[in-house]
Amino acid sequence: MSSGRRSRELTADAGEPADEADPCVRLGPMIRELRKRRRLTLAELAERTGLSVGHLSQVERGISTPTIRQLHNIAGAMGVTIGWFFHGGEAAAEADGGIVVRADRRRRMAMGDAGIVDELLVPHLNGALELLSCTLEPGSSSGTEPYTHEGEEAGLVLSGRMELIVDDRSYILGTGDSFAFKSMRPHRYRNCGTVPLTVIWAITPPSY
């Protein structure tokens, strides 16, 4: 079974309708909506991101899933962070005074066939700190190309095995291991184990 199929089935088990359960169905239209709101054509967005018109079109139609690096480029080209694409949880955050995030009401973003699910652990992204729970299926990764962004980040591996590559140096982390580095250093990561990898990730300022 592919990691993307597992991701869709896990979401579907939560009781969402089938079309809403497919994260690609949700992410693509959100990108298209923001592009149109910015009054950009696909060609203009392609020029800003360095991605092809064809690939962007497939992403918007839910046929293809962007890598973390590509999503960073898409978001940055339209003046937002990746956090803009997180789904749900706003009403719950308001109900708890903008302080508490209930486990069953987290804002989440699932990246389809990439096998990655990110959940926001803070009520909003208006502060100086962003906290995420990131789950990667075996073999899943942020992409084959490293990426950079402003700020600093740190993380703790809750379960599984992670390969973290910073400045072309590879580090293998297991349960209980942690890390920290400046985000302008080229980095990427992957689940190098045989079970799901779960990482608690802190980023400041919010730029993910």
C-alpha cells in the first residue's frame, strides 16, 4: 500500500467525506484560490517559483503533490507562509481563548502522496513561535532538494528514525534525539525507518 493511500485512509477514518479526506483535493484548490486572489496567472506563478506551468496545473487539480521546498516557493511567491494552507481548527482556537489547542481540533495539512501530515500545535501563527507535530510514513521525505528559509528551528523525535541533512551532512536520529539549526542552512529530511516517524518541530519566527 502506498504512503499516500495510507494517509488518505487515516483521514477518512476520522469521519470526513471521501473527497474532503483526500488531502490533495484540499491543498490544490487552496493554492488556486490564493493565486486567483493575488490575480496571478499560472505562467506568472511559474516564473516566480521556477516551477513549470504543467506541474503547477497538476498541483492545483490535485493530480500532483508539491514537495516541501516547492510549497515553500509557491507560498513565498504569493506572500504567505506554508501555514496559510493549514486546514480547520480556527473556531476551536477562538473557543479556547487563543491559548489552548485541543488534540482533536488541531489545524492540519496532509500532503497527499508525499506521506506527510503536519499538525499545528499553537492556536495561531501570529506570534514569534511555531510548533508542529510532523508525521512521515516510511520512505517519505521533504524532497530530494534542500531548502532554506529565515529563522531557526529545533525538533524532538518522538518515534521512528529520521535522516536529517544539513549542509550536505547526514545525521540519523532515533526516538528521544533532538536537533537545532539556523534555517538558512540548506536542509532536508526523510523517514529512513520502517515505521511512521513523528517529530515535534519548533520554528521561529513562523515561516513554515
